[in-house]
Amino acid sequence: MLVKKSFIGFILAAFLMTASLSAAETIAVLLKVRGTVSVTRGNQAKAVKARKGFRLQNGDKLVTGKRSFAALRFIDDKSLVRIRANSRCTINGKKQGKSQILKNVFVEVGTIFARVTRQRSSFKVSTPTSVASVKGTAFFTDQKLKGGTFYFGTEGVVEVTSDAGTALMRSGETAYVASKNSPPTVRKTKPGELPEFGEDKGGADQFELEFENEDGQKKILKFKAEKQK
């Protein structure tokens, strides 16, 4: 009987979390999920299994397991974030005006790839050592466990800032920050140094999201995620 009650309680908690998505503010949508990926919401202690189409809210924490992968898009401008295996990150987004979201992806450990649409607002990737600020570009962030942060530029310009200074990283360059008290250093990216997303075996994924705007009108957003090459 105790096992049955525990099981029912777990199912009820998962249902309530999913049902609350329509009432809360959605900032991003999971486009792809491979392997073991979980989401922990706000102050809730229990994580739930992530799935394609899961609507993410401000403060949601994503964890990818071994040989796992996740990809998400923000709903305001379709900026894309890919999360590699063995990563932990928090998706933060605060609404600015009627249609813009101030974005900040905190990478506690692991690797992500961000392809950022030209921004009128703010898009940041933060780690325990530093913050990368962009307006429209593509780059990797690799946060080592109890170590420094590597940034790899593939398009555009990224501003990397720590408590000790700021540096600009361009396409084909690598920035490294040893700690929050160390200044960023920039050098040319070495051959074969870019992270690979071998967990993402699929091709393009397409997904449609229906939501209601502030005027009560129903809208449909179409998303498409291509495999990172």
C-alpha cells in the first residue's frame, strides 16, 4: 500500500508540473531530447523527465546524463542552445516589453553550443568564472568541473568578462578564463579543439507550439533545429 501511494504521489506531482506550464510564462521549448535528460523547476526538489515539446520557464535547471543531449529554442527570436552530455545548466529569461526576453544560460558544468539571433535585448552565457555577452553570433561554452571555462568562437564576436577584465573573442578564436579572479585570455583555436555533439544523431527536427498572447489571441510558432556540423 505504501509503494502504491508513493507511486500515485509521484504521478500526481509530475502531472501538476506539466499542467502548470500553460498558466506560467514559457520562455523556451525543448526541440530535441536524446538519452537521459531531466528538468527541475524553480523551488521544486524533484526533477521530471524531459521530452520533446517541454515548455521551459525562467529558472528551470536541465541535466543531461551520459550519452545524452538536448536542444532548445527561445520563443521570442528562436535563438538556439544545444546541451551536450554530462552537463548541468539553468535557463533564465525575463520578459522585456511585449515580445523580448532577457536571456541568461548559466552553465554549472559541461558544454553547450549557442546560435544567437541578432538581439535587440540581451543574451548571456554565464559560468562560475565569467560571462559571455552577445548580440548575434555562434559559439561554444565548455565549463570544466571545478575548473576554468573555455569559449570557442565560430561566428561573430563574443565579449567575455570576469572580475579581472574583459576580452573580445572572434570567429576562429578560443577564450579561456581560469577563475573569476583571472582575466580572459584569447588565442587562435587549435585544429580539432572544437567540441563535438556526437550524441545528436538525428537530422532536422520540426516542432509547432501554440500559445496565447497578452491580447488573448492564439498564435503558432514553428521551430526547426538542424544538426550541428
